[in-house]
Amino acid sequence: MDIPLSTIAVVGLGTMGTGIAEVLARAGHEVIGIDISEAAARRAVAALDASTARAVRRGRLTEEERSDVLARFRTFTGLRAAAEAELVIEVVPESYEIKQQVFRELDAIVSPTAILATGTNALSVTRLAAESLHPERVLGLHFFNPAPAMKLVEVVSSVLTAPPAVEAVTALARSLGKEPVAVGDRPGFVADGLLFGYLNQAAAMYEANYASREDIDAAMKLGCGLPMGPLALLDLIGIDTARTVLEAMYAESRDRLHAPAPVLRQLSEAGLAGRKSGRGFYTYEAAGSPAVVPDALTPRDDASAVAGRTVRAVGVAGVAGRTVRAVGVAGSGTMASGIAEVFAKAGYEVVLAARGQEKADMAKSRIAKSLERSVAKGRLTAEARDGALARITAAGSLDAFADVDLAVEAVAEDLAVKQQLFGTLDKVCKPGAVLATTTSSLPVVAIARATSRPQDVIGMHFFNPAPAMKLVEVVRTVLTADDVHATVREVCGTVRKHPVDCGDRAGFIVNALLFPYLNNAIKMVEEHYATLDDIDAAMKLGGGYPMGPFELLDVVGLDVSLAIEKVLHSEFRDPGLAPAPLLEHLVAAGCLGRKTGRGFREYARR
């Protein structure tokens, strides 16, 4: 059945409501904006006026088209204005009481054939629909902020929703240039259902003083390519809103990962709701301003971690690092080659040691090809290429590390293998040399105890590909010396990497936040809540993620992912961190992702 949706009412003209109204008006719909606040209505008109003026300046609209858009948007302060609307979208505060009152009043105002949509991202659409005289016409239409820019729209059906209503709003979303994803009714739906668990874990990590807010946010932006760090995103969303969403999710799932971190309650009850209040995890120039200003928690300039300049150790005032001129890199794989390339390009003398001269030479050859690609792309001069390659010595034994000042291992992610290697480094390396492991999940202290000098051992977790990725997680153990920590941070600055400090616990920052999110995505598929494609689309289009969770899992490798999940579950003993059975089944079947040609998806064999 074809349901025309030419006139649409938007109830609630906050940031989201105003954005939705703009999208609709620019697409040619007559838009009735309704808010009990005349000031909110005026702000909505002003926002549309400003955005269309920018569009004219950028050549995206003509003056005539702009005038037409503005004429199609009318504002009112009472719901009675929605009488002529064929679709009403409510985006009022996340409260059952408020939303149900809106729907009850609309029942007496709009046509029986009009569709009523809730913009909730936390409340039950079914419960809201049950309060309506016509529950079959009630559904969820969840836009993402900012609505004009974000492509995803989640179309949420309850068990009561009539299919023609779903078809009509789905067609509308496509006509607006959006990507609609059909989902069932559960708190958080797809995108927020995955996103808010991750945000909650980041808040808990900060609350536990495991890492600073700046380091947590930098780690997820630089390590995962996310557009914003989790704590900055919580401030943007609103800490009170995030708490409401998590409470709704926890009420249904009873998963401890969804139980709001206490810091969210403390901040929201103190009125520190994020950007909109001027203070949340960060402090802002003014309420509603995106500009962060220094506060008592802001690192001092001389202790900040900025890639590309000398970086001094945070929290170790006055401690000087050790001198590092020569670096040894143990391993012959992609990571080892990449790390050796990073050090050589920064001017260090590098010894690249592998199990046998042939493997070492092959690794150096891989570096030569990488450097050549950089020259071809104009990122490196031929002179710089030749200089970097000349600084690398390929060796077939760790004995060549006798004179290095920093030894970095990049061998298999196996505790016994790493412990054996560090036992050898202990014997070979000179006194005072810093010994670093690139482990992403193993306990650094267990590796350090394989030596007679655990105070010289530290984690230095590079990300793949090492030449391109800016992040290094600097992992201190309870035994690591202050000057060793200072040394590694200074070295990171020299090689133009961004160091973030974290303690010696499973997953460090990035993997501890990333892999529970990936595991929860797998559980969504197991529960038949959404498809692989819908989940990947939701996170890319709704969260701005560079890859969907299943794309990323197949790239990382399902065996690697399962191993990290097991380490996290073993360390934190949280039932919610137990690896999803589907992941275990795929690994047992040898479906490990792209490297085997099949994981969550199938790939063409190379």
C-alpha cells in the first residue's frame, strides 16, 4: 500500500529534531516543527537559515532553492499543528512519561492513517506503541547525529507494527539519501547497542584510573581510526543520555558490560552532562561549545604526548631517559619489518635479527620494497630511502644485539616463545639496555621475569602497519624503572609516534575496549537480531567507523580475535566477555578470515 508522506511533523526541536527537520525540508517535504519552547523554535529556524546560507555559498543550493526550503519549514508551540501531517516524528527527551503523553495527545489530533514514529534510541518502541489507540502505526525511526550528515537510519518495528507503515518510512529514508536498516525492538537497536557498551567500558577504564582521558581517547582514534575518542563522544552525546540508554540496555540484558559505570551517575547527577552543560569528562569554553579548555586534569605542556616532538614521561617529573642510538628488532614478520623501518627512517642504527640469515635478509628486502613504495608515492626522497636502508643490518642471530641500547621483540604471540627470547636478550644485551615487548595481550611482567633485570623491561605495543599507524601503547609493569618508561616515551616522540600510558593488564587500552565490542556484534548475529551486512553498515554509517565489526574480524583473523577474547575473559572473569560460541565454531572449522579465504564472509583466493 502506497502511503504518501508529503507533510511531516517533527515534535521536539533540539539538535536532533532541528537536523531531521532540515533533512526533510531540503528534500521537498512540508515540515511542521513543534516545540513547547518558543526559543527552541526560533533556534531551529535560525539553524536552518544558517545552514542553507552556507549551502548557497558553497554552490550546493541556489538562492531560489534556499527560499523554497525555508518556506517549507513552519514552527508551532502546540501539538494541534500536527493535524495535517501524514507522519509525525517525535524527538522529545528520553522519558516514557513524556513520549507516551505525546502519543496519547497525537491520537486525538492526527488522521487514523498517519504514522507515528519515535526517535528513541533507548526506550521500548513496543511499550510506547501499546499506549497508542492505533499501535499498528507506531514504529521507531532512529536518525543519527548530526542528521544532515549521517547516512544511517534504523527503522524499528514492534510486534504490533503494520508492514505498510514500515515500508512507507523505509522508502522515505531512501528518498532522503539515507541508508535504512530494519531492526527489531530492543534497547540500543544495532548501532547504539554496540556503541554504548564500548563507551561504558571506556568510562569504567577512566574511573579505575587505568589511563588518562586523553590517552584513552587518543588510543581509540589512532589505534582504530575512530572519528572521536569514547570520552569525548560521551560528552557530545550527553552523559545523562548515555546513562539512560545504558540503564535501558541493562534492564533487558542484565549484562554487566551494560551496567552504567558509577562515574556516569556521579557526573550526570552533578549536572556535568558534557558539552551541553560546559563540563563532563572534559571542560568546555561554554555550555554548548565544542572547544575544550584546560582544567585541573589537563596534562602539562612539558608532559604531553604529541607525535613529532620530544615527549617527556608523564608522572615522572625530572626523570631523564637513557641514551638510545642503536636499536635491535627481533623477528622477521610484517610487524618486525615495519618497526625496523620506523626506527631506521628516524635515524637510528638498527639491527634486524631473525632465526637465520636468510630470514633476516628477506625481512630487510621487505623493508626495501616498502621504502620504494614510499618514494614512488612522493612520501620519501630517494636519498632518505637509501639512508634508512643503509642503517639496517640484517643478522641471523640475537648475538648481534650486544651493543644496542633498545631491544624490541616482535615474534609470535606466545608467552613461552617470548620468555625464551627475553632470557636470551638478558644474556646478550649490555647492562642498561631497555628491553621492550610488542605483545598485544600477554602479561608484560611475566615476560620481564624471564630476565634478571625486570626493571629494564617494558611493553611497547605498535599497531599494524607500524610505518603508518601513529599509536604506541607504553605498558609499565610494577617493576619497570622510571627512566625506562621515560626512555620509551622519548623514543616514541623521536620516531613520530603518539605514546599512551597504560598498566600491565589484558588488552591494555585498545584491545580491552575493541574486542568486547566485536564479541557483542557476533552475539547479535547468533541471536538473529541483525545480519552481518546490516551490523557492518550500521557501525560505518551510524558510528563513523572505518570498518564494520565483521569486516574487521576477518582482517584481524578469527583465531587472533578468539585468543584475545580468551585472555580478556580469563583476566576480568566477566561472563559478558566470554567468547561468542559462533567465533569458537568458526575457528574450530578453520574459517579464520581473509587469510584462509573464509571467515564471517567468503573471499576470493589469491
